[in-house]
Amino acid sequence: FNSEDMQFIALGGRALKIALLMLPLSGFQVVSWAYFQAVGKPKQAMILTTTKQILFVIPLVIILPRFFGLDGVWIAMPVADFLEACLAAVLLFVEVRRLRELKSSLRTELNEGGL
């Protein structure tokens, strides 16, 4: 590392700013993975933990530099974070809907049973 090279420092600063744009979404992603792991849904947890790197980052690192040059490499990370957060939101939405339906059917069963 060379702390004397101002061009290198400027490039690194720009790369960090771009790559960490979606850092606030990381907490949501980690909680989503942990939720599915905790409730015994390893398939959903595995999908969320692997999709970012395999399905999103690798293709984006190949595609985006063609349009944005070196910035495309840095842009791949926040775009992948955003896509993974969207996927987590969809999986959680489906799970919440499933739980509501389960709750409703349990109430119906309890009411029909005379409890």
C-alpha cells in the first residue's frame, strides 16, 4: 500500500463509497437468513446466503464493467445487495402470508371443535 499516491487514495475512496452504498440493508439480510435458519427452513436460508455471491455478484461483475468501466466492478456490490434484499423481502412476505393462513386455519379448527 502506498499512502503517498493521491490517485490511488482517491480511487480507493471512490470504490468504498460506491461498494458500501447498500450497507444499511446488510442487517435486514442477516436477520432474514437467521430467521429462516431458526424456524427450520434451511432451503430459504441457503438461497439467501448464496444468491448474492453466486447469482448476483459474479454476473454483475462481468456485465457492469462493460457499461461503466472500473466503476461497474464497484457498482456490482450495492446492486447485488439490493437484489438480495428484494429476494429476502419476497421470501419473508411469502412466509408471513403462510403463517397468517396457518393461524386462520387453526382458529377455524378450534372454533369448530367447540373450544
